Amino acid sequence: MNSFFLFQGMGLFALVLLCLYRGAFGPGVLNRIAGICAIGTKTLVVLLLMGFIYDRVEMFVDISMVYAFLNFIGTITAAKYLERKGELP
């Protein structure tokens, strides 16, 4: 079962690389923010998979909740900054 979770984690890592490309070379600011937010979400799932691999799900759920909160706050902060700067429609 651990090998299943390991392969799922590697697949998510490949998807993170695609989102990283979108975050770096996106055609617009909103696409870049969406790419970075998607990286945060996929990292959250990888953290939960690590919890299943190490049989410490309760600890990794706490870490992933904090990471999700920081990802949400970062996205809202970037959107507010860009809205005030005038780059958002």
C-alpha cells in the first residue's frame, strides 16, 4: 500500500512541475497566481500522502491544515495587493 501512495506522490510532483511552469511563464498575473495556488493545494495533498506512508496521519493533518491556511492567506494577500495596484480588471 505504501508503494501506491508513493506513486501517487510522484504523480502529484509531476503535476506540480506543470503548475510551476504556469506560475513562471503564465500569460497574465491571474494565471500566475492560480498556478502558485494550485502548487500549494497539491503540496497539501502530498503532505497527507506522507502521513499515510509514515503512519502518522494525525500529525500530518495538523501540518496540512496550517499549510492550507497559509496558502489561502497568501492568495488573498496577493489578490488584494494586485487589486490596489490596479493590475486586476
